[in-house]
Amino acid sequence: MNIRPVTDWREPTLVSVDMTFRGILEMDEKLQILTTLMDFEMVWNNQLLSWEPDEFCGINRILIPEGSVWVPDVTIAEMTEDDSLDVLYMQLYCNGTIRRMKTLRVVTTCPLDLYKFPFDKQKCNLSFGMSTNPVTDVQLIPISNAEKVTRISIEAFSQSEWNLQNITIMHLNASKYGEEWSKVIYQVSLRRAPILYVINLIIPACLLVLVDASSMFIPMEGGERLGFKITVVLGFSVLLLILNDFLPNTDNPPILGVFCMVCLLIMIISIIDSIFISYMLHLSTMKPEVPQLIKLWVLKRLAYVLRIKIKEDFDSPVVGDNNKAVDGDLALTEPETETNKYLSKNAKDSKEIKLLKRLLLELLMVRKHLIVSKKGEEAKSEWNLVAFVLDRFILIL
């Protein structure tokens, strides 16, 4: 092997780097850790390892063990774990150029902005730099431009939950320990495929809210509405548990989490409304008459705003007149009246007259019972109308 003289030892060694982004193995949103697979290539020149191909049977390239020569210690600043296989051989060319290729499986940190989750776009940096040699000794430069790296990476990228958008390359020198260190940063832009989350989270959440709103048309009597609403809320809480497994604990919650919280709040308000309506229907048995204030604000003003037609015949004097009639009819049955005294003196009444008297008493008692029942039904009808107006008002809200 012919050893050529070195022209200038003061010039830094140029190390050309290149990367092909092949795929995302895992994205942990909770820990904000990205596991990727990539092909990494380094090319540098060692002038002491050159030869003339004509002097060695035209051989212009050989394979050499990795540990036999100096290898630049290029590392990724964001890397937390490296499970890559060791490279056994490297390519050495006749002009002293060494080419080293390695497939990396690295775990790196990637700050995620999950505000638009699952329609989010993320940018993760892969900063390649030297750990022991400053820029005066070794300088990193990219082999290919951003357009070429993006095109090759998209062709080799394996489709998964994430789609590769583009790769931006930044070459800069950073100051550290009072010296400048060379660094090449690959900024990878990714976009999430949201279809899985739309099917499993967003559509079920919207359907549960629609079912909860539709349950407002279940009749208020009986209590079936309240039990149905509680079942819907329990089903919605399962979706919240699934969503909690994806999202990290940050001060900036994603819009999907806010949406689910609003949906849950709507369901809770709906349950409170059902409880209140059930209590109001219970009041119809405890307090026969609706307070005048509730009649004014609910049956008149609120019903007018909601365009609910209410028959204004609750204050009619029919019930009072009927009560007077009942009292007058019952007065006829009192034994102290003159008619009864006359009838009691007349002992020669026939059996038909006595039977008619008894029938008259029974008819008057039945009439009184019907009037009292009608009054109670009218009061209960008022409570039902109040409950109906308030129920529709909360449904619209």
C-alpha cells in the first residue's frame, strides 16, 4: 500500500452524513417518545489509506473491519436508547474515502403538540453531532439536499398511523464548552392518519350525545328516562378512559378532550334536568296547586318564548261553582232541613219514595267525588305543563 503525504494537517476532517427515514415503529404520546427506523450513512476521507489501483490488480474498493480505523463518533442528541446492530465492515476506496452505512433503530424524544389531536402535525428533530471532536477537528456536512432526502424517504417509508410529509435539513455550528461543534439537524414533519380515532372516538361520542338528546322525548312519568341517561353516561365514560390512555398530562389539553368534557357536561345537565322534572311531578301529589309565580314565569312567559301553546283556562271559576253546587246539593241531604222534617213526619211514604231518596244521596256523593277528582287532575295537569315547558327549555339549551 502506498502512503501519500498529507497536504495540510490543520484542515478539519470533513464527514458527510446522509439519512433515509424508513418508518415509525412507535409513537408514545404519553411519554412523548418516538421510535424510528432509518438508514444512516457517513463518508469521510483518510489520506493515509489510499493506493494506486493499477498496482494492485485494478482493485479500487475493499472491505475493512470497523474497529481497524478511526470512525467519527457521530451521535443523535435526542436519542435515549439505541437498539441498532453493530456494523462489521466498511467500504474503503482507493482514494482514501471510507463509507460506512448502518440501519438505526433509535428511541428519541419528540415534544408533541397535541392540541389538534387526532388531526395534528408533528415535527421531530434528529440532531447528528460529534461528542468528542469540535469543529476545528471534524466538521459535519450533509451529502444530499432536503428535496432528495425527502423523496427517497417517502419512497422507503412504511405506511402506518403516521404519514411522512417532508424533511428539512439544517447545518449549523453550536457553541459548547467554549468551542464550536458541528451539527446537522434533520427535521422530520409527520401527519397523523385520523381515521382510526374518528371511528373509535369522535363518531361514538357524537352518537352518544345524539342518543342523550333524543332521550329527552321519553315520557317523563315512570322513571325510564333517568335510568337510560345514566346508562349513556356510563358508556361515555368508557370513551374518556380510552382517550386518557393517548394523551399526556400537559397544561394545553387537546381540543378533543375539551369536546368530550363538554359532551359529558351536557349529559350531566340532562341528568339533573330529569331528576328535577321527576321531583316536580312528585310535587303534583304533595301540593295540588301550582304557585302563581311559577304560572306567570313558566306557563305564560317562558312558554310564549318557546312557542308552546298553553290553554289559559286554569283560573276559570268552574271548580268554585261546582263546589258551591256540591255544597248546595249536600245541604238538601241534611236532616235539619224543612223538607227532611216534613218527610220524616210523613210516615206513610211509599217504598218507592224512600228508594228515590237514597238514590239521590248516592248520586250527590258521586257528583262530589267526581268534582274533587277533576280538580286534582287539573292541578296535576298544571304541574305536567310546567314540567314539559322546563324540559323543552333545557333540551333547547
